[in-house]
Amino acid sequence: MQPSSIENLISYFKQYFPLNSAERDELAMRFTERKIKRRGFIQQDGDVCRHFTFVVSGCFKMYAVDKNGKEHNIQFAAENDWITDLSSFYSEKPGRLYIEAIEPSVILQIKHPDLLQLYTNHHKFDRNFRIIIEQKFIELQNRVLQNISSTAEERYHSFRQQYPNLSNRLPNTQIASYLGITPEFLSKIRKDLSRKS
């Protein structure tokens, strides 16, 4: 594993409960580094999600495909963010989601049994991961509220606040799928906003 990759993860945890040397060593031992090509999958519909994934570099999307073959983006994750099918990971049952690299990416992954060992051996990880999961739940809750009560323009503003570095990295089609609108309507929103500013 590249030292810089695990250092990114150690730095990430500093914002919550910083790690001591024993905790850092166990983290390095239990996480595995992977390089994923653009359009490579780390999860597909019908797979059991075996890993909790930290993005060191690159960008991923998590999405579902409806019966007509249309993609519906649920989440994006770029540098210093986490992505996993939480339902499948914790239930250890097949999931219905895809997790795909939008860009060439480097990730760190931990398997379910190894994560449980981290929780048992070092209670700080139990607290750190609880905060991560709580934040993901809050994001999802806010997203559901926006989808039922906000205009497309308001949803786009929220997207830019949540993913400030991604609005220029992602194609319109990906953002539109996340917002539940057509790429053409997203282009119109962007043009209207640029005129206002």
C-alpha cells in the first residue's frame, strides 16, 4: 500500500478522534488499496457489498437502474469521502445498487469482519464510523426532503453546496440524473444562474 494513501485516511480521522500509533498500525493492516479504472465497478446489482470504501483520489457514483434501464444517481463520492451500499454491507445480503468509477480512482477498502475487529479492538473506530454513518444518513434525509419539497433550481443549489468540487468535474447527464431532471433542463438552470450572476 502506498504510504500516502493510508496517510490520507489517517488525516481524515483527525477531524473526529485522532489516532494513536497502535490505531494507525491496525488501520494500515486492515485496509487494502485498489486502483479502479474509469467505468470500473466496485459493486453491482445482485452483489453482496463486502467493503466499506474510502476514496483517496478520483470519483464514484452510486446508482440504481429502473426497469426501463434508466440510471438514477443516489450519491457521489470524491476525495476524502466514503461510499458503500450500507444496507447490503450490514445485512450481508445482495444489494440493488451499482458503485462505478466516473474517473480513474484510488481507493482504500475494509472488509466487514475487519471493520468489526476495529470496533472491538479500538473503540475510537466505533465512534468515528458512527459519525460517518450518521452524516450519510443526514445527507440522505436532506435529499429526500429536497426531492419532495424543493424546485429543481433549489436542488441544484443544494447539490453544489454538498459537492462544491464536483459541479465542474461531472457531466450534465450525471448531475441531472442525481437531481431527477433532464440534462437539457439542467443546462437551462445553469444558463439562468449565469445570467443572474
